Amino acid sequence: MLEASHHYFHQAADVIGLAPKVREILLTPNRVIKVEIVEEADDGQLMHYTGFRVQHNNARGPCKGGLRYHPTMDEDHAAALANLMTWKTAIVDVPFGGAKGGIDCDPSQMSRFELERVTRRFVEQCKEIIGPTIDIPAPDVNTNADVMAWIMDEYSRHAGFSPGVVTGKPLHLFGSDGREEATGRGVMYALEEALRDRGGEISGTTVALQGFGNVGSHAARLIAERGGKIVAVGDHVGGVSNEAGLDVTALVAWATEHRTVAGFAGGDAFEGPEIITWPADVLIPAALEDAIDENNAADVRAQIIIEAANAPTTPEANAILHDKGVLIVPDILANAGGVTVSYFEWAQNIQQFRWELDRVNTELEKYMRRAYGSVREVAREKNVDLRTAAFVLAIQRVGRAALSRRSVHETIDLS
């Protein structure tokens, strides 16, 4: 995954002729933290995990990025995702840098109390290197508003009342209206812009969606509300399809109860991996990374891909899809709605002033459409695809910020 992120970075750096030393500087994390977590389980046995936090770049502001609880979490995952966060925050032009982290635990095998103890121990180990002006975590895979509340509480024990130390908190604990659906709403705006580029609109467009968690379910609901047809949804257990369009409201209720779309009575069942090659106008991968690779890319039938997940397309697959003429809206643009509303939440916490939902959604739409327009402009100017253009724009913004913070003798061209 880290290699893929670096591949796309170098592809963009080649376009603007970035010097090797500058590339090395921009790719190297500011700080990498690895901590041991030992806590007592409910049955008295010892739990032993490793926690990670990679702070990639803070040239444009405090580091920002999610916390992922998953058995496969490791330093490389954290580094790759932190790298992507640096570029993502730059593309939507919010005043953050990139970070990412997590713990190599499996929440499905832990009680709520065990999860809380592990989280608090992680914060106790990292309290000096996070904070509202240093590094602001947020939810990611297998973490949620409850986990953010524990982090805020534990950090505040040491630093005093600090709601701005994390985003994605519960509404009643200084979270923001609109945060839960923000990534999915941003995906919907990205889809609208992509369809406009191809002379279309959401109404009547058929959509296949991989993953039906927070991001996928909200994206599906919002797209359906605008007249789009969600014709197939697949997840890690199975899939369900309906050519006339699935009843998204009923599917959300089913998936909430059963933790999968498999078994939903409102459509026909299929094997989950088939979703990638489903016959639909649009494919939205909203699960984990590397879902589209060299083995299935040639069989993709969608003409537009909106990357709601982080790094769902391998470089090899990206090249195949580009040659096929598929329009890909990259993850660092398409799923940036979450970090954008996280910025709004952080700003509200700093100001101690709550925004109404209408303001949150209006500002999110403005930021997402402006970001898409900026990337589109670079793509046309440089004659490159949207992914390369997004990286070019991000590198330019981060590089200029870094150069402006210090005097350098060497002339560095970021145009």
C-alpha cells in the first residue's frame, strides 16, 4: 500500500519535474510512534497489542487522520494512510497535515469495556504527541464516536478540557452535525461533478457499490434521494442486486441489524467479489484497499469509478482502467468530505460555537465542488488524469507551504 501511494506521488512529481531531494523530503514522515499496550481483559487474562501513529507532514497545520483498529494494522499501513491524508487535506484546502494510526486489535473479539481500556492506554502512551494544535485523530475502520469520546476524556484528564483533540465525537459531546454522513455526502458531490464532466446527471444513473458501512450506506442513500439507482451492493459476506434499484432505506435497516447486506429480501443474492465487475454506469468501492487489482480491472464495466475507500485501486489496475477510458475520481478527492467536516468540527470546538446542519452541508458542498474544480483545472492544464492532477495540486500546496516556513538557498520550482 505504501508503494502504491509513492507510485502515484512520483507519477505526479514527474509531471512537474520535482527534484529527487524534494521528493525525499515530502515523502518522509515527520514522526513515527510505536507503543506497547498491555491491559487486563474481562476474564483476567492479559491483552497485548501494539499501537501506531505516523505523523507525516505538518507544513500546512496540525496533523490530522483516523485511528484504525484492525488485526492487520501495522507501521506500513499507518505510513501509507498518513501520506494520503497529507495530500487529501491539501486538495480540499483545510489547514491540516496528514497523520494516521491505530492498534492491531480485533474489536469484534473484545467487549466494550476491554476496548475502552485499550483505547485509554493508547492515549496515555501518546498524550504528549497529540492535541488540538499538534495531531487530531478521528474515526476510521472499527472506531466510532464512542472511541473518540474516550480519547477526548482521557486526554482532557491530562491537558484540561480539550474537545478539539479529536473529531467524530458524539453530538452531545461537542461533535458536529453532519459529521457521520460527511464522507458519503462528499462522495455524492464527487459523483455529480464526474457525471457533469461526462454530460450526465445522477438521476437515472445506475450504481454498484462495494461496502455498506458508514460511508457506503450514506452515499447510497444520498445518491438514491437524487434519483440514482443503486442496482447492486456487495460486502465481505455477500451481495444483493435489483435492476430496478434497491430499496436503500430498507437495506440500511437490514444491514444495521445483520451487519451485512447478505440475505436482504429486496433483491437477488450474488457473491460479494462480483460487485467489482457489475454492469452499472458507476462503481463505488467503499471498503478496504486493493479491491480493484490487475486480476479484475480489465473486467470492470463501469465507466466512472468514485473511490470512497482509501487506496482501493492498485497502480496496475489504475493503468488498465485508464487505458479503457474509465474516469476515476481518486480517493484523496472523492472521500475528502470526512476530513472537511472534521475541520468544521475542530473549528467549532476551538471557537466554542456550534454550527447548524444547513451551514455544515452548505460549506461541505462548497469545499468539495471547489476541490473537484481545482483538480479538473490541473488535469486539463497538464493533460493528465484526475489522480495525477490531484497529486500535482497537493504537492504544489504542501511544497509551497513548507518552503514559505523557512529560507532556502536552492531555487525549487513547484509549477
